[in-house]
Amino acid sequence: MPRDAADLITHIDGEERPGGVAYYCACCGAYMTRGNLGIRMNGEHEHVVFNPAGVLFRVVCFKDAPGAIGVGNASDQFTWFRGFTWRIALCKSCGAHVGWMYEGSGAPAVFFGLIRPMLVERPG
Ligand code: JO2
């Protein structure tokens, strides 16, 4: 069993189907990431959080999201993941705001927190 906070969670969503699941941008359908890149942060894959504007997000964590790109300046303000700065993550294809790219000094050094309703899940 995984022991670390950021261990892979392939035992949750990577093992039932060959190839696992793939996630696509809910706005344009571009490939975003896949289930077997999912990670737990602070023990959980999915986090329910508020931003300073009072908007509630379901945020799911991935060690990479090849379809997303981090833009703008990194900020440590209001970060949901202690020790990590965030920047806005956009869909590379259509520019929709799909979540945030996090950077820290630990392991992982970089991960993506994606807004669950911005992802469409399909068998990969
Ligand atoms: C990431 C946004 C956020 C924060 C935001 C725009 C402006 C500001 C946005 N904690 N960031 C995180 N801001 C998240 C947050 O880890 O609050 O939601 O602070 O000026 O992404 O739209």
C-alpha cells in the first residue's frame, strides 16, 4: 500500500480498466490527464476548498496534466496546499481555467490541482 501523502492512487482509479481512465477538458474536449497520474495530497485525491472570492471548488490532484499549462506569477497567497505556491492552470487547447499548477520544494515538486467539473472522464 502507498504510504506517502503524494503516493500514486492507481489503486483507486487506475487498476480496474486496462489503461485506466482519461480526463478531457469539459470546454473543448482536449486530452487533459489520466487517472493513473492521480496523486493524494495530504492524504486525499480530492479536496473541497474555497478561494478568497468565496467560490467553492472540488479540486483533484495529479502529478502531471499534459493538457494544462501554468500561467502568470506564482503566488503563496491563500494556497490550499501548505508549502506550495500556485499559478493559474489553463487548458492548452482552449484556454479555459481548469485549475492550478502547484510548485514546492518537496516531493512532488510540481503537481496540478484540477477543478473536477472542468474534467470529463472517459475510459482511456
Ligand atoms: C489557488 C484566483 C484565485 C485567487 C484562486 C484568482 C485570484 C486569486 C483564481 N488557493 N486561487 C489556491 N487571488 C486558489 C486559492 O491554492 O485561493 O482561486 O488570490 O487574488 O484562480 O481564479
